[in-house]
Amino acid sequence: MSSNSSLHTATAEDSVWVSIRETANEQVQKEPILASFLHTIILNHDCLEDAVSFHLAERLHSSTLSEMPLREIVDHALSQDTQIGKSIRADITAVKERDPAVCSYLVPLLYMKGLHALIGYRVAHWLWKEDRRFLAIHLQSRISEVLGVDIHPAARIGKGVLIDHSTSVVIGETAVVEDNVSMLHEVTLGGTGKDSGDRHPKVRQNVLIGAGAKILGNLEIGEGAKIGAGSVVLTDVPAHSTYAGVPAVLVGRPQSAEPALEMNQSFDI
């Protein structure tokens, strides 16, 4: 149990954590070979925050930043900024609701590196805001090394974000990703060269970005837009439009106002 567990309280209203524990208990009975693992990661902890700090530290520790100090860093961030815990719950819910391969809240918390990378980013972002920037960059580097996801700690990312599969996702320093955005593996929110200052994309809420899409420069992807897989976006994308191609152009409009929630990557021409 975390040394800061008294700072977090699990209640019946914390439906995500209650469901995670229920599923873990069910799996202990069904798969006794995983009982020790499930107790260590989930059932030995009183709240989601404690389980998160334990699991993240277990995944990301290294010879230069050992498990216990790393866990203390995560605990401190979660206790000082309660919004992180709310965002983690929204991110877990996003995975469960949008990925048909996920049948419970437990699966993303245990296994999905896109979620783990987002949690690690949220801790690094807190460190960045606290002017502990060298440690934030150190954590970013470790997340990239272990999980294959490179999110600069200064980027601003909302809640309810899904990074599906996640390998080779890159999000630059001045990028903004608003609430309820979905993106797949190999997405880049990057700059266009050596420009300094505000130079990365601004992705508004409910946007769906297909696998391998590259969105480059200080441009805006409007609310409810859809970006086709493999596209290279170099201009602003209007709200509720579908862009695809190299370079990306208008090819239609999403059938839904919230394509990030629908996860339908076909073109609605």
C-alpha cells in the first residue's frame, strides 16, 4: 500500500475503481495462476491512485531512477493535483467504451501502454508545471524508451483521450489535445522544422485521427473532425470535416458529430 494512501479515498461512487476490483476478484477465481499478480497490482491497494503509482513505477523504474523514489514522485503528483486522478478515470473509460477488444476497465489499467504513457505524461506534465523540468524530461525519455510513445511534458492534453495501440505516437512541446480525442498508432503531432515558439497542432475535442497520420505545424484540427489513416495534414481542418491524403484535403464530413467516440475510420463522402 502506498505511503500516501490516506490522501486518496475509494468510495462506492468511484465506479471505475469498484469495477476494476470486482473484475480482478473474478479473475483470481477463474485464473488462479494470476492471483499473485492481481493482488500485487490491484487488490492490495485501497484506491485507484495507489494502484496506478505502484504499477507505473513497476513499469518505468530503471537503474537511474529506482522503483520506490519513482513511486513517491507519482504519489506526490496525484495527491497534489486531484485532476490527474479524474483524467485517468476518464482515459480508462474511453478505452473501455471505444475499443471493442476491451471488455473491462481492468484490462487497460493492467496492459495497455497507450494508457500507461498518458498516465506517465500526466505526472511529467505536473513536474513541468512545478518547474522540475529536468526530471520531467527524464521521465518523458523513460516513457519513450519503455512504451514507444513520446509525449513532451509541456504539451497540454485533456481527459477522455484514447491512444489506441500507441506505438510510435509523437506529441510535440506546444501541442494541444482537447477532451475526448481518439488517435491510433504512429500519429505525429509535430512541427515543420526548426521554428521555435508555438509550433505544434491544436486538436479540438471529439477528433478522430487515423493510424499513421502526420499533423505538422501550428494549425488547428476543428472540433469533431476526422483525419484519415496515413494522411499528412499541413493546413487547418474545419470542424466536422473529414480530411485525407498526402497532402490531406477535404473528402467529406463525418456522419457523427463526435467521430472520436464512434471510431468509424471509413470515409463519409
